[in-house]
Amino acid sequence: PTVLLLNGPNLNLLGRRDPAHYGSTTLADIERRVTGLGAELGARVRCAQSNHEGELVDLVHGAAELDGIVINPGAFAHYSIALRDAVDAVDTPCVEVHISNVYAREEFRHTSVTAPVMQGYIAGCGVVGYELGLRAVLARIAEAAD
Ligand code: DQA
């Protein structure tokens, strides 16, 4: 299977941005780790990041050809109906990841408008959440296949 690892706005700054919430691992490190785990588990991982809502929508549409998506929508999780509708519109199973425990933070982070269309949701596990997300989406793909 081929899985898209998709990161939303400001996640290109990981490693420098607010390390108390997000740690010191860079996005390049995360992409390497998830790609490496994919190789171990027999999956190909494609990586993309965008700060732009419409581009994320396009990337989700493009993933209709793929087998799964692991997405950290960043702040768009809290209000982007367009991104939610994009995930809803493709049949590709999608798992949402947040590095920080959004429920332990500001009230406006407690809502995810994208979560209801996801096959799974992971928050507060740090960057390991991306690896858990990959395992989860691969399990969904395997379930769907039998
Ligand atoms: C985040 C949580 C969001 O609230 C925030 O806007 C982010 C990162 C996380 O990974 O913890 O950009 O998605």
C-alpha cells in the first residue's frame, strides 16, 4: 500500500516552533521515521506539507488514488469545513494526528471539525503519534481488504 503523510500549516516549523508543545523533532525527521517504519511494514510513504487550505484539499483529492492518509491538519482541524469535506469526499481511509494534547490546551483546540470523517484520531502522543497513525491506517487498509 501507499500512504500519504500530510502535514498542514506551520508544521514546516517543527523543531523550532513552541518546543514545549511540539518537541524538538523536525518535520524532515518525522518524515524519515514514518517512511522508515513504512518500509519495515511493507508500505510506501509519500510526504507533503502545505500552509494553504486549498492546496491541502487538492492533496487529499490526489490521495484518492492512494490507499491511506495520515494527516496532521494543524489549526485547520479546528475550523476547515473544506478540508473535512475533502476527506469525506474520497474513499481513502484517513487518520488524524495531533502532536500535542489539544484537550489540555485552549478551548478553541478542543473541537475538531475534521475528526468525524476520520477512521481514527490520535492526539497528545508527541511525534510518535505519526508512527501510530501509520500503523492505524495500515490496519484499516488490511481490514478493508478482507
Ligand atoms: C497541532 C495542534 C493544533 O491545535 C495546532 O494549531 C497545530 C499543531 C498538533 O499537532 O498538536 O498547528 O495540530
